[in-house]
Amino acid sequence: MPRYLSLVQIDEKNAPAEGPSAELMQRMGELIEEMTKAGVLLDTAGLTPTAQGVRVHYEGGRTSVTDGPFTEAKEVVGGYALMQCKDRAEAIEWATRFLKVHESHWTVTCEVREIAEG
């Protein structure tokens, strides 16, 4: 079965300063449990804010390291889910369900991509 990576993109500037509500975390936990029991979810995690990250860039044979936050970025990867699904449609269905656990004041996008095997 193919594996898919769902990259959870958020707008850090518009995300609630206090983070996810307790209710959101409960709904997310229930969905994660369902995905685990269904044998779909291989791994998932949230990421720390970009202020705590670094970018390592390679160009022209040289590397550079830039400390966060990355103010030029509107949307950043806030988390991920690694899923094993029967097909692309199923991966999209799970990503859609993940988005729908969020309250309406969140702006969240999941970029779903199949992992190239071999």
C-alpha cells in the first residue's frame, strides 16, 4: 500500500496565541486513535514554532544557516502525518477529517503527497 505524507501548514501570524484549545486537542486525539486502529497512521507530530527553528540553505557550493522566525513565510509547516492508505482518495479523506476537527478561526492546509518508493 502506498504511503502519504500530509504536511500541515498553518499561518503562524493568525494562529491563536494560546495554541490549540483543549476541545481541539481532544477531537484530534480521538481522530488519531481512530486512524491508528484503522492501521492508517504510521506517525504524526506537531512542530515547534519557526522562532525555535533554523534553515540550512545550500547554493553555489556554500551553506548558510538562518535562525527563525521566518517572517517572510506566510504559511509554515506546523506538523505532519505519515499515513499508509489504499489510494490517494483515502489519504485526502483522512486529511479532510483532520482539518475539520479545527475550530472555524483556524486557517489550516494539508498538503498530501505520495512518498516515492524505490
